[in-house]
Amino acid sequence: MVDFSAIREEYRHARLDESDASPDPIQQFRNWFDDALRSGLREANAMALATATRDGFPSVRMVLLKGFDARGFVFFTNYDSRKGHEIAQNARVALCFYWKDLERQVRISGEVSQTTRGESIEYFDSRPSGSRLGAAASSQSAVVGSRHELEAGVAALQSAFPDGNIPCPQNWGGYRVVPDEIEFWQGRENRLHDRLRYRRGQTGWLTERLAP
């Protein structure tokens, strides 16, 4: 039987003080994201995306951040996927980045909306041809009879577009999460973690320290 009490690490990597944090949470995220990239973490842009149905039934999965700025955090997917259907019912979502080697988390919550069609096409066209094939061939989240059925759909698209110039499907594109709350979590010794939460107010961002 696993002794879960023995699975324990102390966090000693860094600290997070109000005096060192940017008053702008987007800039603070940029600082930490740059740290994650410089540290050599694989897929530093991986994030958990939590959605919920209209009735509040939640689901969560990993997706990849593909851009961020003052407007919000962007990812791309099939609009007919489970996440797409849930977003259509309930625009409130949450994101979580976990950078284990840096002993850091970033939690983001807000409302999500689709990016412009132009933004979706621009990103789709920048993808490798194999990724475009896979996205166009897959009815994401739908039941398929077999792996063979899925691969046959890819092969049919390859025949239809032998030059690899596959157009962006109408049901594929981006979402932008517009944050109203962002929390930065830095692991500390004895579980006395540093937690700074930014909340969007009428005149700007408010910064608060939370108990660990």
C-alpha cells in the first residue's frame, strides 16, 4: 500500500514578495513565463483548462497556450469538441499553469470568447502540414469506430490536398480567455507558500496576499 505521507518535498526555490511583483499581472505572467522558458521546461505553455456545462458539471484537460497580451490568453481547438460545447453554454473558464521545477503555479479565471476568424486562419496556416491534417480530419470528442477509421480520414484529406495546403476548417479556431482574476503561487518551506492574487477592479488591478 502506498504511504502517501512519505511523498513529500520541501519548496526552497524562490519567494514572491509584493515589492518584487509587477503591478500588472500580465507583465508578472510574462516574467514568470520567460523564467519557465529559460529553465528549459518541456512545454512550458501547457495549461489545464477547466470548463463547465450550463448546469455546472465540470471537466478539465490540458491544452497549449498559443499567445497572450493585455487582451487575454489564447488557445486553439475544434469548436465542436466537448470544451467547445461547454464554452458555448458557459463562458466562465479557469486555467492553471504548473511549473514543477520552479515550484510555481499560475491560476487564471475569466470569460472566454472566440478569436477573430482571421486570427484563427493565421495560426492554422502556421502549423505543420501534419498538424493541419489531423485537426481537419478529426471530429474532436466524437466517438470513432477504430483507429483505422481515423487514419482513413487523414488519408482522404491527403489525397484531396496533395500539396498539403489544407484550409482552416470552419469549426476550428481560437479562444481568448479575458482574465478577471490571476493568482501567482510560489512554493515555500513548511507549506507557507506565497500567494499573490490580482483582481480586476473598476480602475485597474487590485493585488492581495492570500494565506497559503
